[in-house]
Amino acid sequence: MKFLAAFLLVPLAFAAQAQSYCASDGQPQPVALLERFINADCAGCWSDTRTPAPAKGGLAVDWIVPGSKGDDAPLSAAAIRDGIYRLEALRRGIPPSTDSAAHKPAGGAGKLRVAHGVAITGYIGASIELKPATGGPWQAWLLLLESIPAGAEGTPVERNLVRNSLQVDWKQPARGKPPAWFESRAMNIPEGANPERLSVAGWVQDAQGRIRSLAVSRCAPVK
């Protein structure tokens, strides 16, 4: 899979010929992260006008979590089990309707970079890297997001729907070896996702679960 990820990331090296260059390079780090969780059983939660908004300059991401109705749930088409894993990491259970968690990066983890290539045959190459590689150990999260504007597909607010995710533990290397905190993967694009709306976001957190650095990609138009 790492070979495939490297292949899918090749377009990033040819930004001048590609449609766009998608990375966090030159982008301001979001000042906060708001994670919004929706139980797939809750038909009206997606269109709820009371959906909490992120802080100014912050990033909101939306997890749709599988519910008790399975494939019969109203929002099952966009539900992923990764949302359950994220709730477990936050020591929270699956909400009956919605839940949210707000975080403010504490800093002290170096510069985080995320990037992705173009969609090819249902996959997209994505990467996350921390420089300088100091401190740690860290836990890195990389999310594949589909941006849905307010007023589209029944949502009254802008959403960044989590379509896939990756979690990696970056441990301290053996003495004498330099740390290499970098990971690239070919991430599956679920059926129904719009490749033109995809981006990636990521963060690193410490052993206490505190987010220390946060980054999100943007696609720069080719000049």
C-alpha cells in the first residue's frame, strides 16, 4: 500500500502540469478544531440549524458514526467505523443523536505538514509529516475530508465530512537513530464521495490526548 501511496503522490511533484497542488504549505494553522459527531440513525441531525460552529479561524470536521440500524439508518451511506474509533480515543460513547468536542492546539510539536495527490481509480495518496522531529512520542491522525458548502445536500452549515482516516503512533526511535515522523498512504475514496471536494487535515497529539499541532490542505490553482 505504501508503494501505491507513493505512486498516487507523484502528481504533487508535477504541480505545474497537474490541476492543482494540495498541501498545507503556506497555509495558516487552524487556531482550533471542532469535531462534530452524528449518529447515522438520526435523520434530522444533518439538517439541524443548531449545529455548533467552529471558532473563528478554526476547523470543523464531521464524523457520521454507525448507529443501531446498520444499513437501514438514514445516514448510513456516509457512516464510517472510524468515527467510533475516534470516540473511543476521546473516551466517549456513540451519541444517541449528536455530540461535539472542541480542541485548541497546545503547540510545542514542531511544524506539521499534510498533503494529497489527485484521485486515481478510487484512491488518493495522502501524507502527514512533522518537522523538526522533536519531543514525542506522538499519535498522528490524518483525515480525508469532503467539503460540503452550506445549503448543499440538505445541510444548513458548511461541513467537512470525514470520508476516511488514518491513525499512526510515532514512537521514539532507538538511540542513535534520527526520528522520521512521516507517513504516506493510499486512502480509499468511499462510493458517493465527490473527488473534486476532497482535502486532508491532520494533527498530532501527545500521550494525554492533547492536540499539539494541526494542519489542513488547500489546493492552489496552477498559474
